[in-house]
Amino acid sequence: MADPRTETIIGGRPGSGAHRVVALCGPYLSGKTSLLESILFATGAIGRRGSTRAGTSIGDGSAEARKRSMGTEINIASVDYLGDQWTFLDVPGSIEFQNDSFAALAVCDAAVVVCEPSPDRVVTLAPLLKYIEDHHLPHIIFINKIDSAEVRVRDMLSALQAVSTRKLVLRQVPIRRAAADGSDETVGYVDLVSERAYRYKSSGASDLIEMPAEVLPRESEARREMLETLSEFDDTLLEQLIEDVAPEKSLIYRDLHDEFGSDQIAPVLLGAGDRENGVRRLLKALRHDTPFVEVTAKRRELPSNGVALAECFKVLHQSHAGKLSLCRIWSGTLSEGQSVGGQRIGTLLRPFGQRLDKVAEAKAGEIVALAKVDALSAGQTLSAGGIAASADFPAADPPVFALSLAAKNRNDEVKLSGALHKIVEEDPSLSFEARGETHELLLKGQGEMHLKVAVDKLASRYNVAVETMAPRVAYRETIQAGAQQHARYKRQTGGHGQFADIKVEIKPLPRGSGFRFVDKVVGGVVPRNFIPAVEDGLVDYLKEGPLGQPVVDLEVTLFDGQYHSVDSSEMSFKMAARIAMSEAMPKCKPVLLEPILKVTVIGPSESTPRLQRLISGRRGQLLGFDTRPGWNGWDEVSALMPEAEIADMIVEIRSVTQGVGSFRIEFDHLQELVGRTADRIVEETKKHAAA
Ligand SMILES: Nc1nc2c(ncn2[C@@H]2O[C@H](COP(=O)(O)OP(=O)(O)OP(=O)(O)O)[C@@H](O)[C@H]2O)c(=O)[nH]1
Ligand SMILES: [Mg+2]
């Protein structure tokens, strides 16, 4: 492998006008969108700093985000900063909208992981850090809301180190002062490389101040730790430390740059994003250390040879502009009107919050929306060779929650299906499915909020009002005893009549056998051509047995019968079969079958006992638990559970795992269900059928 240090040299220098992309990610409500607002203000992209709380920020401009004061989709904005172009991808923190987060991380050069100064909550960073580290994405950790920090930064740092496999390097120490109410407040910071002290202001760049004497001991200790960590990757620095030589600042900066770019260390910065504190420091670190597009393309194993190559990471459907494929250009230039790989590039648009600005061309490094390239979707690249699947693009998480949907107005059904296709294309962690067994349209996704936002979009963007219900469980029924039945269908109406006579034997079969029809007719007592009609009649009946569910695991043998040369017909034999079944089946001790799923619940190890209790409390049968492969400090618990108990289980799993737990399911078997629960289900099924 090539030395990562030399690789970071390719691509350009700060101030060369290159275009880099940074994702602002982190747990729910950690302050990403507020930080974006301050970045836009600090770089002069906007003249007034709005706030997410007041609904005046550039990010979260969609109706769904504003309504809930939370991120529900990627926010994109580009700025000029000291001679370079930057695009920030501010992603939603909620685990339910994680799909957008990972899509953004796939195409950025570096990530800023924004977190709150709360050691108890660092576990919420784990899924994100896992993705980032697995993909060797250079990242800075930004400890935000430092204004309200009640813990010491060093305690926060050790909590963070426990969930990070990369060495964390603290780059600043806070300057604290006793507040009027006796608590400590953070009023500024010392930069550990330059050893300069700054005082935060309520807005604007911090003031350079003289180093407060009381911070010095902490500053020297933190600086030594920083240098020791950097020296683990640089022998020159290590020798200087051993020989007690004060290293040149340029060497420290170079180490920070190289070790960050090769994802060996993760620098930690402090600030308060909603009041611009620490924002300029963060921007400068990004400016010096963020890899250029060529380096990222290389990390992603994409060519950067000057020939046009774009990768779509997100689709948006707009009522006026149609389909927009949001792309990162990895190589070459795309221009309006150009044809690439058989696709005509129409309008090119550069997003800025909700605004889309037309541009004539987009160069390597940029984020741009291609209008109406209908064939191009998230996770695909477009190049001279055409459209292809991207290697290593994050796959959507399997669904953990579902709702049954119905258009309020029956005439909207076609419109609903069209809108669902678009919504799923915008967010592949949503899916829908027409489930024949229960006659339902299911919308599936990552949680209740995720689906509510989708339902809101159906109404506001596509004008389709839907009703939502909890999905029904696909129960079945079977029989526990056999029976023989004689049935005759006979009608005399005017001309020739209807006649069919059959004898059948019904027998239970083992679980998983389905339905078996046996023909034991001898001597043509039921003519050959009518036998398929008998089978049809049986199958028809079995769609809904005595308990109101589809019937499975039984065998029906036709062993005798009679016919009439004029009056018998396929229709009459089909009727006779139905009559035989409706008379015999209630005598065969019908019993309900419920679907049992194999469930694998995942969560941080400290929540494992609670997850086990949760499973047992939901009629689950624990099969065991193990460490989660590839996840330090996480477990997976496996169990067999009734489908009915899983419907809303994600809500409880999240509540005992600080929101980060999840589960996977697969169908295992059908199991007999008797007693009060079974009676209630039969009762409800009858009511539903009558309604
Ligand atoms: N005290 C303090 N509050 C902050 C700071 N930054 C953000 N907040 C508050 O934290 C809340 C969440 O801020 P957002 O910027 O919307 O957080 P977010 O991370 O974008 O949230 P999601 O996208 O929903 O995950 C808001 O009430 C902000 O006012 C900060 O530096 N200090
Ligand atoms: Mg946000």
C-alpha cells in the first residue's frame, strides 16, 4: 500500500479554489443545523443568523422539518471561504432518518461529528462512528454546546475514546470561570498548537487574550498528551519528545494534517455552534486538513482522470423541477446540455437550503443536482460508460416498523402508488408492499416518526390523504382432527339443472406442508374433467376457514361421488366441494396459527439484560446472546417471537438503548395459538369481516 502521507499531497492546496464537501453529522439535536447556520454566517454566505428553534434557519426549511423542529432530510449549502469552495451536508441526527446520514458520509471528504458535552450519551455516536471508521473517513469530533457543559472536557474525552477506535487528539482546552450562580461557565479556549488563548464573544470571531495563568497547568498537560499521541505515528516527533526538544509548530501542523487525512487520529474541537463560538477554529482546521476530491476518490476507489464521473447519493422529486439526482462530481466537468453515457444532462442546479440555483457547469468536487436524468438514482454513478451501481454505497437498513395505508378517497389509489414510488426513491430506507394475505398496503420504515413524515409528504407534496392503521398479523389456521364428508349440490331451475355429489376425507398434515389434494376416484364415478373443479372448490374455501383465516397444513382426498350426464358441470362440482368443506371443517377442531419470527435484537452490551426482559415480556423465547460481530461493546440477542409482539417493539428497544438499538427479523414457523388471545383474534377477525 502507498504511504498515506504522500497521498494527501495530491489534489491541491488551501486557497486554490478547489471544492470540498464536509458532512455535519451526529446524534439527534446535537446542534448540527445551528452549526451550519453559523458557518454560513461566518463565511458571509448569509447576512443574518437564523435559528432552528425559531424556524428561520437555512437548514430544515422543509415543511416536515419546520413542523417538528428537527432534521428530516439532508440540508445542503455551499460557501466560499478563503479562496476555496465548500459544500456542507447537514444530516438529520434521528436514527430513523439515518439513511440520509450515511448517503452524505459516502460522498464527503471529511465529517464533523457534532456531539453534546454529555458522557452518558456518547453511546448514541456508536452507529455513526462505526460507519465512519469502517470507511476510513477523516473526521473531527466537535464537542458542541460547550456553553452549557457541566462536565470536564477530559471526562468527555475519555468517554468518547471508549467508543472511538481512532486515537482522539484534543486540540483545545476550555477557559472556565465561575458564573454568578456559582457554576462554571466556558468563556474561551486555548489552542494547543499555537498556545494562544481566546475569549468567546456572543457573535463574531473570538478575541485573542493573554493566557490566563490558572489554565497553564492544564494547558501543558493537554499539549503533552496531544504531542504524545501524534508521536505514535511520527518518529521524528517521538525522538524530539524523548530528547526533550520543543517541536516546531510546523511539524505539529503537518502531523495533524497527515494523521487526520489518513484517518489515524480524530481531532477534538470545542464550541457552541449556535453562537459561533469555535466555528472559525473549526473552519480553519477543515481548510488545512480536509482531503481534496482526488484523495477521496482514491479512497473510494473511483477514477479521477479528468473524465466526467458523477455519483448520485440522493434523489428529490419536486413538483416543478421533476426528478433531481443529487450528485457529487468525482472527476471531470458536467455542463448543461451535454450527453454523458447516453444520458442528456439538462439543467444543473446548486442547492442552498431550499433554494436551487441554476449553474452552467459543475466541476470535480462539487455537489450538484441533475434535473430529469430519470434513470439515475442514489447509489449509482454516471460516466461515459453509462449508469452503474456504485461500489461501497451504504445499503438501506431493513425496516423495523410498518403502518397499513389506505387512500381516504378511493379514486386516489393510482395517485397513491405513484407518490409512494417517488417517496421511496427519495428515501430507500422506506418501502411499501401490497400484502395479499391481509389485503393491506404496508408502508415500512425505521420508526413511527419516519413513517409519519412520509405520510405528511403524501398529503402536502402529492395531495393524497391517507388513513393509517396498525398492520394486521398474517394469521393462519389449521385442523387438529380429520373427518369424512358427503356433499351433494342439486338445483332444478327451468331447463337443465345442476348436479354434483362427492365424498371427501380431510386429514391434518405436519406444519409447513401447506395444502395437498389427493384424487382417489375409481371407475369414473366423478369424470376426469370435473376433478380440477373439485380441487378449485376446495382451494377457494381454504382462503378463509372457520376461524376466518387462510387454512394450511391439511390433505383432502376425493374418494367417491356421483354425476349426472346432463346436469353435472364444473360449476356444480366446485359448489359441492365448497359445501363439503364448510360442513366438515368446523368438526375438524380448527386451531389458529400465528407467525413466529426469528428476531435478532442488537444494542450496547449494558442494555442486554433489559433487552432480554423486554423479549420475555413479549412472549419471546430467548435463544441466546453473543457479541455483535465487528462491534466493540455491543451484543446481539436472538429469540423466537410472535409477529404480533414485534409490531411496535422498536419503540421499547429504542427507549432502553438510548435510541441506538435495533433488530432484524426473518420468518421462522407457524405455531398453534389457543386460549384467550386466540379467542380475541377470532372475534376481531369476524368483526373486521362484517365491517
Ligand atoms: N446551549 C446551546 N444550545 C444549542 C447549541 N447549538 C444548538 N443548540 C440548541 O439545540 C437544539 C437543536 O439544535 P439543531 O441545530 O436543530 O440540532 P440538530 O443537530 O441539527 O438536530 P437534528 O438535525 O434534528 O438531529 C436547538 O434548540 C438549538 O437551539 C449550542 O451551541 N449551545
Ligand atoms: Mg438538524
